[in-house]
Amino acid sequence: MKLITVLLTALSLATICHAADLPLPSGKVILTVTGKITNTQDGESANFDLKSLKQLKSATFNLHTRWSERVHEYHGPLLTSILQKVGAKGDKLRLTALNDYTIEIDRAYVEKYQPILAWRDDGKQMSVRDKGPLWLLLPHDKFPELKSESNTGNMIWQLRHIEIK
């Protein structure tokens, strides 16, 4: 019985220490990641506020999209850095916007093209009205094949949730 108690205590401590890698957000949650992940705050989900997203590896894209009249400078964390932070284990991602628009993409696609979750457009934080708070953007300036309609449809804005499958 004592051995079982020791093992359960050790398991509990390991879980608590592992969860400590992902602190609770101090601000408004703008992104929730669920599914096949190992790092959570509550055993089921990883929640991010803007402050926590700003701490991840980021990139800046200068892009002209079909929704804009000119080139804009977009900045945000790499989706791969978010997947790494949550300890994502699955090969498929289901991304959902505030209006419940949903796309599914393969993890290999994410690894190859390195999209960002833009939170800043031309130096200003993106609002919901302006496709924020997060907009998944692909670097179609580097990869011409990304200018196709199917790839453009993957650039989901007002992103709020990612499920790892």
C-alpha cells in the first residue's frame, strides 16, 4: 500500500511539474488549443492570451492578400512554435474561427510552409473587425503555389480554437 501511495504521489508531482511549463494566461484568452497535446493548464486545453503568444518564436510577412489593396506587414507567432509549446502529438489540425468557420490542415503542411498567427497588421494590434485577434497567414510571397484558391481558403481569420487530431 505504501508503494502505491509513493507512486501516485510521484505521478501527481510529475503532472504538476509538466503543467508548470504552461502558465495560466493573465489577460483575455484569444486562442485555445485542445486535442492530442501534452502541455495544458487544466489537463485538457492550452489557453493563450496575447502576452503569452508574444513570447513565442514569431515571424513577419509582407503580403498582399486578395482582401487588401496593398502590401501589409503582418506579425505573429509561428504556428509551429505554438504546436511545440503545447506538445502537439497529432498529424491533423482543425482550426475554428469566431463565426465557427472551420478548416482542417495537415501538420506536414504547417511544417513545410511555416504560417503565422498574425496579431499585428502594419504595427497595430488586429481587432475582430479587422480579421483579428488572430489571422493564420501563409507566406505566399515565398511559395507561389500558395496563391491557389485552396490555399487561400486556409488563411482563416478571427481564429479562436485549434484542435490537434
